[in-house]
Amino acid sequence: MLDPRHLDALSAVVEHGGFGPAAQALKLTLAAVSLRIKSLEDQLGQRLLVRGKRVRATPAGQALLGHVKQVRLMEADLLAGLVGGEARAGERWQSLSVAINADSVSSWFLPGVAPLLARQRLLLEVVIDDQDHTHDALKSGDVVGCVTTRADAMRGCVAEPLGVIRYHCVATPAVAQRCRTPRGAVSPHKLLAQPAIIFNRKDALQDAFLEQHIGLRQPAYPRHYVPAVEAFETAIELGMGWGMVPAQHLPKHPTLTELLPGATVDVALYWQHWTHEPPSAQRLTAAVKAAARERLAPLAEVARPAT
């Protein structure tokens, strides 16, 4: 049997990034936290933490933390279901962690799950990452589910199709004009001379657009990096460059124009979550799927690249 105090110490060290902050959070001495981690590692016969400037979990530690999260969620749901548990549960909030891409958070995810969170007294910790990388947080055990482009289910998980986010390449009329020939056609040379607005260095939407619709594979072009959705779209409105904006956000930006009308990049999204979910996580999964059905284009409507 694993000592819950040892597991609490492991979770605190990883969550806070070090032994000192974990000791403060647990109201223990630094020596006590270190001893609990050492005892747990000795019991399991392997290292669970990588010591450094910021402490992180080893693969074995990540697997153990994922198990701990599942057990704690199931315990919380069990207590809520016991006699008198509903009354006690009404005084508590339960936490769930999810990994979501930035464009999904405000456009459909939060509006879709907000009623459930309030009704079930659930606290949400949202980890923001690119949709091609959110599954890393699920793999490490940091979250109970993620919105991802990965269609194949990871070990111990289920991948359920959500729908499609459709991105349009837009710019101000002035920037768009600088990208066109005198006859109005987009000039690849002129387009690549203009800066692109890119969310972060993981963002590959612009490269996907250039490859699908211009026939250019990862060309060089100047780039601004703006890792916040509102600031990202503001940068495009200010004429700093061209960029990819989801269809759901276009009504907020009537002054922007498409560089290639009708040429989109469609990103298929999936909800990956644990195969064996506690009831609270099951309810979240149901809310996520319902929100996606209401607000995203079905996967069957993925558009073929323009030729």
C-alpha cells in the first residue's frame, strides 16, 4: 500500500516545482518532504523525480501522479454519493485539469462547460497549449482530458471526435493589397515579403495554409509571435501582418479581409480522456462533446484544400 502522505508530497513537489515550495504548501519542514519522497522512491525501487532548478517527474513519477489524480477524483465522487454526502459535497469544490488549445477555450469550450461547472461545483484548471501538443499533458498525468489533433488514442485513453475548427487567412485591406498583383491575384513573392502574425513557435497554421493553397512548403518569411488570442487578432487588425483566424472569431473583425476567399485550413479536433473516468470527469466529457456538436463543424465537413 502506498502511503497517502508520500503521494501528497510527490504531488506537491511536482505542482510547485521544488521541495521548498512544496514544504510551504504542506506546512512541513523541507527535511520531512525530502524524507517522504525518498521513502516512496525506496518503496518503488526507482526515481520518481528529476532534481534540478525546477523539479519534474520522471516517466514513472508521471504514471504514479496520473493514478493519484484518478484515485482522488473517484474518492471525491464516492464521498459525494454516500449517505449525507450530497450535503457535504455542496460545501466543497472539486478540481479537474484539462489541456486545451487557445482558440477553443473562449470560442466553444468554456461556453459549453460553464453550466456544468457551476451546477456540479467543479473547479477547472486549464492548461493552454497548441492543439498538436496538448496530449503531452494527458500523457504525463497532469490533466484528465485534452482537446487535441491526435486521433489515435494513447494508452489507457479514449479519443472521441469533436469536430473541425476552420481557419481563414486574413489581413487588413492595406496589407492584403500589398500581397496582390495589379490584377488582384495573390503574389507568393509579395505575400512572403509581409510579416505573418503567429501565436507561438508551435503554431503551424500559416505553414499549412501556404502549403495547401500556395504550394509552398515551409518557406522563410518574417514573423511576429503574439501568444494571446485577443492580442494576436489585435495585431492583425493593426496591420502588423497577416494571420490565421478561426471562423467563429471573424464576426468580431469586420474590417479584415481574406487573402484567398474560400481557402481555409481545417483542423480536426478530438477529446482524449482516461478510459476509466470517475463520474465528475464523465460529466465533463459529456459536456465537452455536447458543446462541440453545437459549435464546431462536423468532421464530415472537412473541406478539401483549394487547387
